Amino acid sequence: MGDPADVRNRLSSLVGERIVVLDGAWGVLLQGQGLTEEEFRGERFRDHDRPLKGDPDLLNLTRPELVSAIHRAYLEAGADITTTNTFTATSIGQGDYGLQDAVFDMNVAGARLATEAAAAFGDRLVAG
């Protein structure tokens, strides 16, 4: 991660030059993959006592390759900023799934995946 002041200066400079493009919808792309309950669970949550299908932030942990592919697709399409896949990675958001204890891991993984994808494009930014 870069120095926040450097990131702020880079973003201010970009906005001063042109329109800056943010990535798009995540939920619809993830849900559109048609993943099964087992694919959402992965090995780590194989025996979890609640249904997990439909939890997009869980995929940071169980299907990171899918999350990375979506980051790459947005960046290849010209997005200047990719957002972390962490919209519901809060204790409240994960409460319905009984995954409050995994929130920290979801956020760390989501930030790592976004940062790695942006770094591969050299000059892209990440928003959490």
C-alpha cells in the first residue's frame, strides 16, 4: 500500500486531468457465476451450520481466483480504480450467515486481491 498522501495527490492529479473511471457492479457479476453452495463454502467453511450461498464477500476466502478475475476484467476495460469486494464484510453484514468471526479475514483478503490486481496494471488505485 502506498503512502495515503501520495495516493491522494495521484488521485487529485488524475481528476484534474480527466474523468476517472471506477469499476462497476460486483454482486451481479459474482451471483451470475452460478456458484453452488459448496463452491461458496470452500474447504474452510465446509461444515458451517448455515447456508452461505449468495455471500459475495466470502468468495475473497473461498474463491479468490474468481474475485481476482473480476478485478482484472474491470482494469482491462479501463477502470482507474477497483473497489475491494468487501461491501458486506462487516459483523452486521455477515450476521445472517453466522460469519462474524471471518470478517477480518474477508477484509484483509479483499484488500490484498484488489491491491495485487491494481499493481499488475502499474498505475491503478484501490478503494475500500
